[in-house]
Amino acid sequence: MTSFKTLDIRGLSFFSATDLMAKSFAKICHNGVLELILDKKKNFTDALESWAQNKGYKISDIDDGNRLIRIFIKKE
């Protein structure tokens, strides 16, 4: 198990991205963080926040840069 993992989901559909996220979270330990990298054009930020809350995870930070968005989700 790992405590930090980065997952680049740029260019993926929402459903493909959530499938990869679910598989990645299975490999993250308690209090670990999954960093997601998203496209600005395909901004799933609101949907990913809802997904994380429904799964019992917590959004610890969102970095909305010029080219991409980085979301940090903590597994509690």
C-alpha cells in the first residue's frame, strides 16, 4: 500500500476516470492522498468532488492552474 499516488486522467471520459480512481484508491492506505490531474477543457471538478464525498473521501486541496487542474483527495 502507498500513501501518495498521482493519477493523470487528462483526456479520459468521466466514467473511465472514476474507474481508474476506484482502482487506485484500493492501493492507497488510510490517510493517504490521491492526486488527480485533469484537463481544463474537460473539467470534472464538481463531479469528482461529489464522487469523493459519496465514497467517504475528503478533498484536501484543488490547484486550478493555467493549463491543468490538480485535485488532492484524502482517503479517511
